Amino acid sequence: MKKCIITVVGKDAVGIIAKVCTYLSETNINVLDIAQTIVDGYFNMMTIVDVADATKEFQVYSDELEKLGAEIGVAIHCQREEIFEKMHRL
């Protein structure tokens, strides 16, 4: 299993989760855990995914997720689990 952490932040709108999860499904990326909250109209989501069977390379799906975020008005950031853990240990 190869995990990545995907964060989505921005103004709340209908369909954010659906659009992100549709992309993940089409890329054969499995959602392991997902948490989302809305605070004063702002959407925040953190998703842990398994990318072991992804049909694209990390840089490709990371860039495509970022582009998808721009299209739907949110910021999407994807990090490999090992980098995420090391960043948050400091």
C-alpha cells in the first residue's frame, strides 16, 4: 500500500467531494479515510488514499488534482505520506 494525503480547502460549494472522488475513482486511487468540515462557509477536507494501483504517476495526478481544484474554486494539495509525516514531525 502506498498512501498519499490530499487536502482540499476553499469556499464551500455543491459537488466538491463528488468531483474530487470521481477523479480519484477514474484514476484507480482508493479512498481509505475522509474527513471534511465546513467553518463559516469555508470547506476543508483531508483524505488519505491508497495510490498503489493508480493508473498515473504521482506528479501527473498531483498536477491534475491541482488543476481540478482551480476549476472548481478550491485549493487541492497532494503529498506522499512519508513527506507529510516528516513535515509534521519538525
